[in-house]
Amino acid sequence: MARLFVAIPLSPLLKQRLQEIQPPRTTGITPVAADNLHLTLQFIGDAPVETVLAALANISLPGFQLAFSHKPRYQKGVIWLGVKDSPELKVIQLAVVKALVKAGVTLQPKRFMPHITLARYKRHVPTEMIELLLEERAGVVPDEAAVAFGLYSSKTVDEHVIYTRLRAFPLQDG
Ligand code: 3AM
């Protein structure tokens, strides 16, 4: 068993751009490390890795484009960049959910709100400061080609979250 989630990995170029717009490490604000930036499709939680891998291997879908909101937003300790909803994104998210449910994996029902978590903040951080930091770094984030999705494990070691990609599943060309 491992604590698992399914996500779309991001290219090094996009991660670099996201690092430019994410707030810097400041008292009470922790930016997500570049290696950990991703677009979550489905949080799973503790589940048997082999069962989940076998379920995801059945998914065959074409690659597609991801487009992003203009401005990061923040709420309840999370600063994130919205990902524009698209039919392709809905299809892949639903395909993941269906494959997992069919394989008997239990999922917590939660509405899919596509986003990339950029940073986390403690509740004592003044919202004016968050707004200022985001405003200073605001800028366009170019579209990204989604070429794969992956199964990730999540571990917390010494208060550091470590995400490890266990397997990537390529999306088909065109
Ligand atoms: O992509 P983000 O950062 O929004 O918040 C966690 C992270 O999402 C989320 O799963 C992703 C990888 O850890 N997550 C963690 N625990 C969760 C839970 N109990 C959860 N999502 C839903 N329920």
C-alpha cells in the first residue's frame, strides 16, 4: 500500500515559468518545489500500487493542450494557478475515475477543479502580502502539451513532502 494520486506531469519549461510566478519562500509561505509541481487528476490515498497500475494501463487517450488562468488565486492555505477546463481534460479525469472504480479502488467523491498548487501558506499570513507577492510576479503562462499522465506516491519525510512518479502513461499523438 502507498499513498497515491494520479497527475499530469509538467514540462521543465513550464515548471521554470511557474517558479517565476510563484511566491518566494517567506515567513509562513512555502512554495512547492519545482520537482513537485503537477496537475492532479485524482487523489487516491492508500491503495495497492499494482491494482492501480493495472487499472490505469487500460486508458488510451490522445494528448491535448492545457491552458492556464491569468492570475494565481489563493484560499484556505493554498495558492494555485487555475487550469482552464476543457473537454479533453474532463475526459481524461473521468477515464481515470472510471478505471479506478472498475478496479475496486475506493475514492472520496470530490468535484474536479483543475489547478496547479504553487505554494501553501499559514493562516496568519496577511492576504495583502499574498496579493502583493502574486501581483509582483504576475505574467502569462504559455499553453502546455499534456503528453502523459502518471501514478505518483506521496510521502512526508521530516515535514517535507516527496512525490515520486511510479509510472508514466503516455497519451497518444494527435
Ligand atoms: O495537486 P494538489 O496539490 O492540489 O492536496 C493534495 C495534492 O493536490 C491532494 O493530492 C495531491 C497530492 O498529494 N490531497 C492530499 N490529501 C488529500 C485528500 N485527503 C488530497 N486530495 C483529496 N483528499
